[in-house]
Amino acid sequence: MPTLVDSHCHLDFDTFTPELDAVVERARQAGLVRMVTISTRVHLFAERILPIAERFEDVFCSVGTHPHHADTELDIHAGDLARLSDHPKVVAIGEAGLDYHYDNSPREAQAEGFRRHIAAARETGLPLVIHARDADADMAAILTEETEGKGPFPFVLHCFSSGRALAETGVKLGGYVSFSGIAAFKRSEELRDIARDLPRDRILVETDAPYLAPPPHRGRRNEPAYVAHTAAVLAEHLGMPPDELAAQTTENFYTLFAKVPRHDR
């Protein structure tokens, strides 16, 4: 069975609460050795996120504010994120970024919050989990400005559904690109082509559970175990044996999320 990692899920969401132990166990049975449950609100971090990471040996977490909530957490600064990330189970900053599809938060607040998260990633050396939707030009501009002006920082463009230019910019600046169940959808040929053309050592897989379940579970609640379906589709399109893609993306995960202890040591 391939060894896999779900680099991005939301195990604190209410849909998982009644059967969280079973969800984690199904992931293990599917070959997952690590899961990262991602923060969307720092104000709920201590109450909802961290306890889950502490409960399961193979689950880790991030700390950060989703762009949907950026305007409600402008009291959170880079130093606050860095302090919270001292916990051994916190292995990433975010998710933060820009979402112009819903515009649930003013764009100025999104950009300000995003830059604070970048500063925290640079300060801590932890990877920044980036949310980017319908904001390719501004996202590329901020990443380029921050990297060239203040220095590089580790990051991943999570649940990638943007254009080729943003993927190439991200990789050029030292980032990674993570593919969710969207990449397994029938009409996502262009997205799979982008994945095919990226350096193999810059690709990750994730679920973004409970969202975006890949076939054959599309339309139902997603969960970490289903990352295996996305990985299988990507392997086929990239012309790689499934075990090889699983091994590559797992190795990429440990390279980027360097704070996570390896399962094989």
C-alpha cells in the first residue's frame, strides 16, 4: 500500500466531531502516515485546533487566519503567530491569502493579514499555507514583492485551482503546489496538465476535507483517506506508478514541513 500524507484537512469542522476517531483510523488504513489539520481562525486555535493535534500522534496542525476572516483577526500580528507556533505540534502558518471569489473580507484586510502571515513564516521558518482563489495577479505580485524585497520564505499554494502562471511563479520563488480532489474531477484536464509540467519535487497532495471529495466520492463529505484517489489520478496523468508518486509527494511533504517528525525514523 502506498504511503501517503494529507497535507491539508480541517478535522476541527463539526461534520467530523461525532466520528473523529473513525475518520483518523480510516485514513491510517488507507496508508496515510501524517495529516495536517489547518487553522482558519486564530481565535479558535486553542479551543478547536490544537486539542485535535495533541490527541492523535500522526496529526499535526497550523495556526493562522483564512482570508474569509481576515477583517475579524487584524488584532493578530506576526509575533502572535510565531509565539503560538512554538508548540511542537504546530508545523505551519496559515492558511492565509487572498480570496476574490467570495470577497467575504475586504481585500485590503486580506492583503494585510496575508503579509503578516508571510512575516511569521519568514521569522519561524515554518511553511505558509496559502489560499488563493480568483486572485492570481495580486497573489503573484505579493509573493514576488515579499520574496525579492524582504527575503524568501517557505510556502505552499494549497488546493491549487489557479492558472499556470501562478503555479510557475510559486515554484520559481521556491514554493510548492498542492493538489486536492479538484485535480481528479473529469473536467480538470488543464489542472492535471499543470501538475504534469511542474517539477516532481514541488508537488503535494491533500484533501481540503471536508470539501472537494474526489471521485468516486464526489458530492459527499471528503475525508483524509480519500487523498489516495487524488494521488492515483495524478500518478496516471504524470505517467508514474502510484507507489512512486506517493513516495515522492510524501518526501516533498517532509522537506517542506520540516518540523514534522518522519514516520520512518
